Amino acid sequence: MTHRLLTPPDIRQLAERLNIRPTKALGQNFVHDGGTVRAIAAAAEVGRGDVVLEVGPGLGSLTLALLHTGAAVSAIELDSVLAEALDATVARFAPEAAGRFAVRHADALDLTGPGDLARPESCEGELAPVALVANLPYNVAVPIIVTALGALPSLTHVVVMVQAEVGERIAAEPGSRIYGIPSVKIQWYGGARRLRTVGRRVFWPVPNVDSVVVGITRRREPLGDECLREATFAVVDAAFAQRRKTLRAALARWAGSAVEAERLLRAAGIDPSARGEALRIEDFRAIALARGA
């Protein structure tokens, strides 16, 4: 049998056989449009010899498109029923690629390193995925991206399909009304850009919102170690907890007092009357360093 992608009838038949009823709690909206998954796989720019981390493969639509590129796919699936069915789906629709696929039933938010990943038979040596590619639920999209980038230094880029509002926030620039914690924390690892809009009808069931595909390219040089990252993120969280306030006021509790917050801000070269939405990750890093992180 030649390699082919899942069609809408395939999706429904698989779901019926597995007794899958998509739930809002898990953000389960299965993509069934071949053009969409091909475009996402193409945007990932992966091919033979590459390893891709796919989070939440679901019924396997995007998985098959990724395997079609020649890359190996290491998948993490939270739903045990879906996880157990994926090997059979790959064997049925892409038998020649079965050795390039492996899946682990786990929570991607628990990812700590390459040792937590499923290893495809075709992979030798250290498992080092170069790309994270996924269709992610809106409520865990940013934590999953941040967790994966932190746990897997080999990841050079990310291509994810997310709810439009989430994607816009991830790619937002300083000064934007929607610029906030997701925008800044993603900047620690790299630059984000919006790649394309995805309509609602490529999913089953049809969601109530549109989606976008977002690309993230990792920085060539990291901004700091894990301790500095945590310290910087603490500043980000404090600054946006009261985003209408000036940084002098918003960071008062974090610094110990408004006076100390102003001292640290001036030491970092930041105007105390500015607000969090005006700052980039480098500015928040400078504040953390001024405190001695």
C-alpha cells in the first residue's frame, strides 16, 4: 500500500472504531484536511535524517504528513487510547515509514530531556529532534512550547497550529495590545512569526474559532542558564500581573518595595514609568541581572 494521508471518512472511521468522542477538556479537534497538514509539514523544513517531535498526534493526520517528508517522528500523546492506536495507523497508511515512527503515552509538560522521548527504530545514537511540530490545544500551547524548548536544546525550530488568539499573542511585538507573558517568554528561546491562517472546517469537530500556524526559530546564542531564565520569568510574571501599572508599581512586591523596584529598574537602564508591554525579553533579563540573578 502506498503512503497516503487521512481523509475525513478515515478520521470518522478511526474515531468510531476507537470509540473516540472528542472532548473540549483535552482540546481535541482533529485536522482532516490534507492540504493543511502538508503545508505544516513543509513549513517545518524537515526531511530524511531529521527527527521531529510531535506533541498530541491524535489520530495521526499530521503524523503521516511528517513521515511523508522522510523524517522520523517521535510522538507524545496524552490520551492512552489514541497513543495505543497510532502504530497501527502508521502501519496501515504508511507501512514503509513504520520504522521511522514511535510514540509514548505521556504528558508533554513532564518532558525533561531526550530520555523521555520514544525512539523510532531508524534512529541511532542520541535522539536529537530538530523540530517540534504539533496541533496544540489553546490552554497548554505556550507551556508545552516553553517546556520542549527548555528540555531539548537540539530543537532549532517550532511549527505549531494553535487557536488564532493564542498564535497572535505568541507572535505579538512590544507595544501591541495583545503583547504579554506568552509573547515575552517565547522570546527567551527565539523569534516567533505568524505563518498562515487556518479555517475552522479543516477540523472535526468544527471548532468555534479560527486557527493560525506559528513558526519559532531558536536563538543561536542562549540568553542565559536555567537560573537566569527562572529569575527573568519571575520578573515577567510580576510585570504583567498588573499590566496597567507602571513597572515601578508592578514590580514593588517582587523587589520588596516600590523604591527598590525603581532602583533596580534604573540600574537595568529601564524607565520606571514604563509598562511591561513596552519591554522585550532582553529588558526583563537586565532587570533580573540587576537584582543579582
